[in-house]
Amino acid sequence: MLPLVRRSAAAIALVLATASADAFADVDESLPAYAPPASLQGTLTCAGGDTMQALTTSWARAFTRLNPRTQITVSGDAKLSADGFAALLDGRVDCVTFVREPFPAERAAFAQTFGHAPLLVTVANGSYATKSSTHAIAIFVSAANPLAQLDLTQLDAILSKERRRGAPAAITRWGQLGLTGAWADRPVHVYSMVRVRETGNPSGIVNFLQQRALRGGTLRDDVIEQRDKPGESALQAIVNRVSEDANGIGYSGFGYAVPGVKTLALAETPAGPFFTGTPAEVARRDYPLSRQIYLLFEPAPGKTLGPIVHEFVRFILSRQGQDIVADDPMHFIPLSAAQAATAAAQTP
């Protein structure tokens, strides 16, 4: 187990009291400490997802205190990662706060504009169960359903058209997942968010599932789509419909659980291991549908980041930077030292 920084009893009690159950916010004390260079100057402008705005602003303030000849501006005009991305394409900002993975259409637009792929730097883990905060994705079934676990090949066969993980057929009956007796011939009813929004892109969660679980595949046409409506978000609606339908299955956040449903343990492959999705498993990314948040930059291939960008990333991946993550109200989970080292190694 990683060594963890101790927090006060009051701070721990406050975290445990949150309804989101995001209690795994300790900071790995083996993260490197940040020491500013002797002389650094320059400016940097960031824009993007508003759920990262407070975090990025806190990083910027702490960084400029340590490097007083620098200026980092976090634009308040952008509300979505898509807004910040559009500003980057237009040359109005230097980095984008991405609270989701880029859409395929965005990667294509970036390549068309700049002639190469973007640099996407992981700066924290997503939250465990904080609503609207890039949370881990849980798979819900009825509490009456005897199924206990799924691997991603099975999930792909349940959700996707293409079955790119190699399942021989679409899964449409519970008996295909090993259930017997009265359950064997019961149909599988898949509850989902809207597959494609008016923009032509999916939601961030659908995009994540399609990239992570479906290997770039798309959701089946017969999923039962749920939409946001007053008093019930699409993610809550999915869980509510599963609670009402013994044959139902759907994806949502752990924080949306209600009586009458349960979550399934997940594994990358049929061989396992299977993980139930505890906060610690999500923090370690052992749980397959754990998420991350990012900063996106535009360095030319083979070129290093500019000095201020390089130092800002180095600060974020340090112990001081991840301390700020631990204190953010969105309850993003700090990176471990190993996770931060991996992110740093991918940053020129």
C-alpha cells in the first residue's frame, strides 16, 4: 500500500460526511516536491470544462506565487471542454481543461488544423461518485438479478453494434451470461443516455464508454434512451428504469444508486480479476471504468513544451499540485506517484 499523508480528524470527518462517498482523497507522500527554477517568466491561458475551473485556478495561483514572473489566466468564458477546444483551434488559448476524453471529431479537427495529434496530459483521476464530476462508471442491474459480474468483452456484446472485443454474437438474453432457469430466456433491456447529441457528438460518458469499453465501437440502435428532464437527469433516469425493470441493465455513476438495484463487479477480460469499484480500486484504476481528467496542449511532434507549460505541468504532477486536487470540492482523486510519473514520462 502506498504511504499516505495524514489528515486531521476534522478533515477526515468532513470527507466521510459527503454524500458522494469520495473519501479516497489522501495524497501519496512519495510524490516529488516541486521546487521552482531560478528564473521563469511567461504567460499561459487555459479554458475549458467548468468543473475543472476552480481546480485550475487554484493551481495557477499557487504556481504564480512560486514563480512570480509568470502569469496564468483561466478563462471564465468557457463552460465546456468543447468551448476551450474551439478556442485552442482559433489560437485564443494555450491549453484546454478536458473533463472528458476528446471526441473522435475533435481529434480529427485538431489533426486537420495542426497536422499532428494533441498532447493530452492526465492531471488527476476522476472522482469516485461525485455527480457531474467525471465520476467512475458503474453498471447497474436489478437487485433481483442473480448476475454478479461482467467482463468488458461481455459488456461490449451487450452495448455495441460492432463487438470489437471479439464476442461471437450480441448478448440479448440473460442466459448468454450464464443465468439459468427462468432467467435464461429473459430479454436484456439496455438503458442508456442519448447516443448522439444535436452537436453530432455523444455525451462525455457515452464517448468514454465507446472508447474504453467498446474500443471505438458505437452503441446499439435498440438501447432505451433516457434524457434529462426536470427533477431527473438522464443518469438518474437510467438507474430508476433499471430499478423498475427486472430485465434491465444500464450505466451510471455510483452516486446515483437507489433501492432495487445493484452494481456488477467488472474485469478487463474473462480471466479477471474482477473489481467491485471501491474508492481505492477507482483511485488505483484497477476498476476498469475509472476515469481521468486532463490538460490538452498543442506541441509540435518532436518539440518540447515551452518552459512555462513544462513547469506548470511539473507543478501539477508534484505533491503540492496533487494536494490542491485533494482539497478541490469536485472530489477528483489525486494521482499516485506512479501515475504522476507515467503522465510526466509522456510529456516532452
